[in-house]
Amino acid sequence: MQNDKITLKDLSIFSSDGADVFGLLDHTVTQAGKEMLREIIQKPPADFESLQKTQDTIRFWSANQELWPSVISNGTLVMLGKFFEVADDIAARPSMIASMIGPALQKIFNRNQYFFIRFSLSHLSDFLKGCLQLTDILQRDDLPALLKKELETIKEELEHSRLTDDIISINKESTYAELTKLSHDARREMKNMVYRLSTHYARLDAWQAMGKATINNKWVFPDLLPTGAICFEAKGLYHPLLQKPVAYDINLSDSRNFLLLTGANMSGKSTFMRSIGVAALLAHLGLGVPASALKISFLHGIITNMQVEDNILMGESYFFAEVKRMKLIAQKMQQGEAHMVLMDELFKGTNVHDAYQCTSAIVEGLLNRPDQLMILSTHLFEVAEHFKDRKEVLFAYFVTDMAEDGTYHFTYELKEGISNDRIGYRILQKEGVLELLMRKK
């Protein structure tokens, strides 16, 4: 699956204030694992087979959290980085004179070096122990293929190093001369190996975090379907960032692949669309999803047109930015691979009549693509009415209760059909905007 930065931003996967989906997933132990998790989200599995293998691995970790070794911490990897980059003279091979000096005098004369070397080697020992604990999982019969391959690579790395057993055996009785020699040899023989092991560990850290996120958030693993007839069938789907989310059922297929949402502003259309997009992305990462059940076919990408921004430096207007985004969507569709397309209130950068014409033309073109999953929200009642007889379109709207006294209430209830609710003027009145403008100074 391929997703660009705009899509990840529209779906609130990453944000600067931390109120994002990434925060729900980040149960990593180390900074390296966190960076790997971010990389995995930005580059999900590229094909259905890889996605299945990834989901199997995350399922395993969600059910076997107790197997994760606690001996490795973020400080472990930080210290190893410093240890392998330190100047050579700090960990040089001990001289003949140094080896003849008693341990007590060695500690006095080389106090800083002694504590640095011992501290560093203790972290290296912990790291190797943790990696060995991970390889013990290879004894299990229920090990997923992707995880097995990763662990076998770690085991092979450890077995090829002659120093592994010696470093793991370090204890309080180890002399300064022994530690210095081990430090010298390790820095010359194990540096590249440890860096490779750190990458493998970071990947495992990301996977176990994804499994933990699924369990902690009480998400369910979706049924993944291969590329073919498109499908998005969700029950109890909700947005994971809401404190009190409303759950929805939705069913899109190759015979009804276009959802057209109507309803008043702030009635819930955008949040609902983001719920669908987030669930689709999580499913394609191998994670559980915020729903009671989800069946989804493999998609080659999610494309959003929700929060388009103009570009002052390039002289691009908001409307032109919207057009460019729609052009990208059209180009992606021309590739012939299934995508999920989420479009929220198209052509806000022009007048109502122009927006109606442009939106109608876009919908007409999109309806020629039964191989895509498409969702469009609009407050233009006329657009929905224009296409109400098209059988491939599923029409749904969010209910707004409007009283005779001018007040209104958002129920966030989703019903089949088309809404012609208009509450813009009522909102202006309720917020006192008109009263302030009419009030004399």
C-alpha cells in the first residue's frame, strides 16, 4: 500500500501536538523501535502476501506479550551507540604493565575508563542476552514465517561471534584487564554485527508494539481479502481518537462502491470518513482495527482530498490546489489498481454554482471506476439529488434535530438517504455573530 504525506495528515496519523493515531500505536521500548514503527506506517506491506505475513506476526505478539525480553531498554541501545563510537584510546588493548597492576590500583588509576568500560559492557551483555531470549522463541511450533525468519537471522549473527559467550558471562568478579581486552576486541569485531542486530531488534520492537496496541485498545483483527472484487464491510466502526465515539456499520462492494454522504456542517461526515480511512490503513499495516468486525480487500493505497492547502510561494490558489489533488487521484486510478478515495466537501475554493458543476462532473467521472472504493461528502444537496438514481451509489446522511425555536442538535446518527439540512444561518444566530454586527457602537 502507498500513502502520501497529505493522506497521513488528513487521517491524523502523525501530528505535532501528539493527538494522533501514532500515539495509540507507540508501545515501543526503544527510540530505534519507535523510528522503525514510524517507517512501517509510512511504508506498509506492498502486496497481499506480505500483509498476511505481517498480520500473522502481529497476531502472535498480541497473544504472547510475555515473551518480550525486559532486559533491553532504550538506555541499552543509547549506551551501545556511545560505546562503539568512543575514541580508540579509551578501550585500547591493556599493556603488559597494566596487566601486572592489581585490580584495586587499576580502578584508582583508570577510574573513568574503568567505569565506562564496565558500564558499556554490561549494556552490551544485556543486549546480547535479550537477543538470545528472543531466539528461544524459535522453539515454538506456532511461530509465523516472517517472525521466524527475523529470529533465525538474529541467531545466526550471535553464533558467528566468538565473543558472545564471554561478554554474556561478565560479572562483578571480572578484572579490569579482562574487561579492557573484551572491550577492545568487541569494538573491533562486533560493531557492525551489533548495529545489524539493533536494526532487527527495532523491527521486532515495532511489531510487538503493534500487537500490544491491538490488545490495549481492544481492537479486532480484520479479515483480509486478496486483490479482486473490492470490499469494505465494517460493523461497529468508530474513530479511535474520540473519547466517546459513535459506532457505525458500512458495506461497500464492487456492485456498490461509491458512498455519497450528505448532512449539515459539523454533523459528523468528516469524522466518519476519517474513521474509514484509519481503519483501512491499520488493516493494511497488519494491525487490529477500531471496530467489532471488518472485512476488507487489499488496496494499493488511500488517497484523500480533505484538507487541501494553497501555496502562496508558488502562486497557487486554494481552488487550484484542489484541482491538482483531484488530478493526482485520477492519475492513481489510471494505474488500474484498487484504491480507497476519500473526498470531503470538494471545491470549497469557488462559488456554490461552480462547486456544484465541478463536483457533479467529478462524480460522473468517478462512477466510471467500479474497481475503486470511493467516499464523497458534500453539503450540496443538489449534487446528491442529481445522482439519486444511480444504483452503484450508496446514499447516507447524518441526522440533525432542528427545533422550531431555531436550536439544533447533532445526533451523529447515520441513515440511508439524502439530507437537505441547512443550519449555517442558525449557527450564525446561535453564536451571536449577527447580533454583534448589528449592534451600534
